[in-house]
Amino acid sequence: MARRRIPREDGHHALELVAAGSAGRSELATAVRFTLEELAELAPGNSVEVRVPPFGVTQCVEGPRHTRGTPPNVVETDAATWLALVTGSTAWSDAVAAGKVAASGLRADLSDWLPLFGRPA
């Protein structure tokens, strides 16, 4: 399991500020890093690298572990798109089709885990 660095209260508060349109760069960074931690907890593993530059990166999803060079399964997007995906305001397929998400590799489809919030129990 990934080590949690951002307390849940801080992460949710940052997400609230982003949703309200009042987040600064620090809150945006906190929201991105928090949601990357959430994804790593929900889908533990090391077969997919998720990059949201310049704020964070995580490895997740069960499968072959990557140890050297460029990972075979990479997802990369900007902070606004990432937060829209994790909150459900944008669908994975729509973001990929619009070119807002670069996803390469057989395991790079995160639609089984997104959105992170508002999922049925």
C-alpha cells in the first residue's frame, strides 16, 4: 500500500476549494497529490504510472512490476483534467477521445477506478 502523506481532511478541503474555483496553486497541488494517493490505495500495484505534472506521480494497478526505463503503462494528463476525472465531471473515454489524457499500454485504462469520489458503495 502506498504511504499516505496528505491527511484526508486536507485532501478533501483542497478538493472543495478546487470545486469552488477558489484554489490557489498550493491547494491544487494538494488536491492532485491527495487523489493520486487515493488511486494508489484503491488500485494497489506497480504496473501503471500515472503522471500529473508538475504536481505528482504514482504507481498503481496490479500486474507486472516496472523497474527500469520508461514504464510500459503510462497515463499522463494535466491537473484540471485529472481532477475532473476523479470527481466524475469528465468521463475517462471523453477525456481520452479529446486528447486530454495520454494513455499508453495494455493496462493504462483507468475507467474501472474513476471517478474516485461519488462511486456506488
